[in-house]
Amino acid sequence: MIKINLLPKEVEKKVALREKKLLLSIIVLLVVGGFLGLYSLKVGQYTRLKKKAKRVEKELSLLETIVKKVDEIEKSKEALGKKLDVIQSLLGNRVVYPQLLEDLARIVPSRVWLASLLTKSESDFLTITIEASAIDNYAIANFITKLSEDKNFSKVELSNITTRKGKEEVAIKNFGVTCEYR
């Protein structure tokens, strides 16, 4: 088949140029449309992410207030636990003090008198610090011996014996004792 073209070459070039322009404009429109579509997708993603970030920030602030409340509750729980431990310690030692005083009254010789009695409660025993006075060293020795021999007293230690003049120029011995009471 033979093709015969009766149109001049200039018209043919114009038609080809017009087709190329049309094709180029379609390509440009497609590229611009693609970029616009991509831009609109990215803008949509950005707005969704921004909304999600705001929602997460609101949840975070809500959770932070809850965490603060939980911390406050834990602190108050800890304080109440300490108070409960003190109360239980006091209740546990409540029976110990009358027994301690009864044991001391039985042990203290007649020539020894107590000036002060300090106690410190430990987990399962009392640490006792006694300041006392005696007429002579034999009374002090007798007191220390009786304390050491008693089953409720342990770790009996004598400390700083001093002498002072009492009434009627009688020498009085002041001394200290520390021990544990169970």
C-alpha cells in the first residue's frame, strides 16, 4: 500500500508540532496533578498526625495527673505504714515496761538508788541506760552482778564511776550502766 501525502510539509510539521504540544501539556498536567495529589495526601497525613499528637498530649497530661495522685497515695501509704509500725511497737512494748520496772525493783540493792532510767526500743529488746548512785563500791558490784545474772538482762556494762560528797560528808558513788532487756 502506497501512501500519498498531498499536504505540504509545513502543514504536516504544524500538525506534528501541535500533537507534540498537546502531548507535552497532557504530561505536564498529569505531573502537576500527581504532585497536587501527593501534596494533598501529605497535607492530610500532617493534619491527622497533628490531631493525633494533640490527643496523645491530652492523654499524657491526664496520665501525668494520675501518676502524681498515685505518688501522693504511695507517700501517704508509706507514712501510714511507719505510723502503724510505731503503734505496733508501742503496743508490743506496753507490757514490757511494767515488767522491766518490777525486775529492776527486785534487783536494785538497798544501798543503790536510781537517778534516771532511759530506754530505747529496738526490734526485739530494749536498750536501757541507767544513771544511779550508791554508798560504796560493794553496792555497785552487787547491783551489776544481779543484773548480769538475771535472765532478762544482757550485755551489762558499767561506765564512769565518780565520787561526790553527800550530806554528813558521806562519799556517794555516781555511776552509769547500759544493758539490754528482753
